[in-house]
Amino acid sequence: MKKLAMRLRDSALVTPLGDQVKTHWVLAILVLLLVGIIGLGSVGDAIYNSLQRVTGLNTLPGQFSELFSFGLSLLFLFLWVRFKEKRSFLSIGIADPAALKKFSLGWGVGFLMMLIPSAILLMHGDYQLQHAVNQANAVHRYSMVELTGLLLGIGLVSALQSGTEEMIMRGYLLQTAVQQLSPWSAILVPAILFAIVHLSFDPIVFSNILLFAVAVSLISLKQGSIWFAAGMHAGWNMTQGTILGIPVSGNSYTFSLLSLRPVADAPLWLTGGDFGIEASFPATIVLVLTLYLSWRYFFQGR
């Protein structure tokens, strides 16, 4: 416990706060989660959907609603840190000269974390390939130029979504918790909240999201930056939804390069069912290994 406390206190993610408490951790959670993510996220979705006359994330235009929802959340976080706490926005773990490199490496790790269990289930016969992208839409067959543009656009939206969530959860809330709570509480409280906001209390789903949150928390604290975690988050989500066509936290998208679905008689605990592979036991194995490696990495060196 003492060693963990020292590591947390000395993390470059936490030291920008100094000794002065900027915002009580309970208030920080209530404001950033209820207003910043849930409230403004819903407002952003409503604005975009009314302008585009689309409903739901499952449509291709609807996926771009996250530009509005997470854009508003990011703006709120900026205003809160800059004007309420009167500190630099860069102090929440985004001042990193190697940000792009870490994000890219993290994206690759997130890609592999999702690809491995999906490939295992596909080879074992528990998943089946329903179609590739040009069969996904009976009205329109995408050209290579259109596909490239869509993938780049969705990639940018995914980066905004994951980056905003990581700035709030592994940046602002984690550093606030470390400053004010005991070591284990500081790591677990933001991680549990991250699992809660996914609004699924299925034991496997909740455990998997919690494992992911603790793992990326340790990585962010070790590196003093949220960028590797943001890349992992983006790679994990985009590989599920846009590349493999697997539901992301229960949301299915109409546009994807592939479309993997569980076979009819496959057990839900093995495939994740309609929620997606985040609700599967193979993903649990990958996440336990990820957490173990993150823990080893966190205590590596001095």
C-alpha cells in the first residue's frame, strides 16, 4: 500500500495539482459525469439529430452525432478546468510531446485486444461472417474513395469520443481522486464510475469494463499522460464497431467493413450476444492479461 501511494503521489499525472484541492472529489464526479457527459452528451445528440433528421447511433449519420455530444462535453471540461479551477487545461494529462506516438501505439494495442477474442470465436465457430462492407447497404455500394473518407471521418470521431472520455475519467477525475482519496479508492472509484456510465450491470460486462478502466488508469498514471489510454479506447471501440461490425456496448452500426455475429446456438457468456464482445468471457481473459501487464508496467523501474 505504501509503495502504491508513493507511485500515485509522484505520478506526473497528479503533480500538476500540487497540494491545493481545487474541487472536492464528490462535486467533481457529480458535475463532470451528470452535466459534462450525461447532460451535455444528450443535448449534443438531440441537436445533431434534429439538424440531420436522424435518430440513434446505429445509423451512419447518427455516428457523427458524437462530434456534437462529446464536443460539448470537452468544451464543458475545458471551461471547468480553466475558469472554475483556474489552471491550464494541459494539466489534466494532455501535455505530452509524444502524444501522437502514444495514441497510435495505444490504438494498435486496443485493436489487438479486440481482434484476438473475435478471431478465436470466429475460428471456433461461435461467430460467423455475415457480409463485407459492399453488401452491408442494399442502396449504396461504396467506392474506395468513399470508404477511405468514411473510415477517416469515423476515426476522427472515435478519437474525439475516446479522448474526451479519457480526459474526464483518466485525466481530471483520476488525478482529483488520487489527490484526495486512499490509493486503492483513488483507482477504483473512477473505474467503477466508468463502468456504471455504460449502463449495463451484467456481471461479465461490468467486470470487463472495470478491468479495462483499472488497466488504463495504471498506464496513464505511469506515463503521466492520457494519450496511450485514449488510443487503446479508440482502437478497442473502432475495431469492434467499424472494422468487425460487432455491437459496441449494445450499439450496432449500419456501416462496417465486416459484420461478425454470434451463431444462434452459441452461449451468451461466450459471445456477448447483442451487447457485443465486451460481454464475453474471451474478452475477460484478454482484459485480465492486460491488467496484469499494466500492473507490472506501473511498478517497473524506480
